[in-house]
Amino acid sequence: MPSQPSSQPSSGNDSDPDENQDLEQTLAEVEQSFIQLKERFAQIQQDQHRQVELKNRIDEVIPEIRQTKSQQLKDELKQLKIQLETIEFNLESRLVSWGSFKEPFWQAVRFGGLGIVIGWVLKSCSGG
């Protein structure tokens, strides 16, 4: 009878040290990304809460300005609007970043360029 090779799965104890190191490095990168994501999420929640507070205060100040014509309230309103614009900008910039577009952008450039080259080759081969 011919002997058949054993089909026992590897126990994982004799795995390559480089693979373990790569896995550990990847895991560390994932953990770091997760921590950054949690921090960004907490900051977004704080900014959203502060945004609501500022809008409520603006809604309170506007009628007071109409009644009293106070310069101090006008200055406060100006500062509140500046703070609100800053928070809204921070919220928008955190939600949309270059990093989220970087890979799809370069893939589009790569494959779009490849399509143009293939088109030129096909056109020249067809005699057009």
C-alpha cells in the first residue's frame, strides 16, 4: 500500500518568527488606530454638545440685543458666532479627511491611466 501524506493541520507552534512579528506589528497598528478613532469620536461628541450650547446661547442673546442694544451683547454674539464656526469647521474636517480619499484617488489615477494607455495601444493596433 502506498503511503499517503498526512493531512494534519499545523499546530502553529512552529510558525515563522517573521510572521509572528508582522502579526504583532499589524495588531499594534490596529490598536493604535482604534485608540485614535475613540479619541476622535469623543472629541466629535464634545464638539457637537458645545455646538448645541452655542446655538442656544445665540438664540438667547439675539432677542436681548434687540431689546437693549447693548454693545457688550453684540460683542458676545460675535464671539459666539466665531466659536460656532470654528466648531463646525472642526466637525467637518474630522469627518472628511484626505486619508479617506487617498486610496480611492490613487486607484482611480492608476487604473484611469492604465485605461488610457490600453486605449492608445488598441487604437494604434487597429490602424486608427
